[in-house]
Amino acid sequence: MQANYFSIKDQSMKKILLGRKCEGGLYLLKSSRSTSNKVTFDVIKSSLSRWHSRLGHPSPTVVCQVLSKNHIPFVSRVK
């Protein structure tokens, strides 16, 4: 069974930052301030490991393809 709704929650404050319905099988992030649907909620680049978790644990190849196609910066290795 597929969920029809998602939310992004601040873990430390336990506050919902964004909530949206599923549209056409996709969970879209829309911003009223921008014409682009590509929105990230990070100040710094996240690691591939972090994106791997956020995207539901796909293979590293898939994570890299998604991030690259959407021009989302990331850190390839944690130093």
C-alpha cells in the first residue's frame, strides 16, 4: 500500500516543516518563492550516505544519478 502524503520534520524541534500530497505517484517539493521544484533544506552539502538514507536506500549508482540529474551538490566522502 502506497502512502498518499509525506512530511519533512525537524528532528530536534519535532516540528513539521513541510507536508505534501502524492501527485501522480511522486512526492514533489514545491516552493512558492521559486519557479523550480528542486528544493533542498540543507545549508551544507550532505554526504552520499545521508542521501542514500533519505532516498530510501537505493544503490550508490542510483543516488549519484538522482543527485547529478537534479544538480544537487553532495560530498562524495566523509573526511
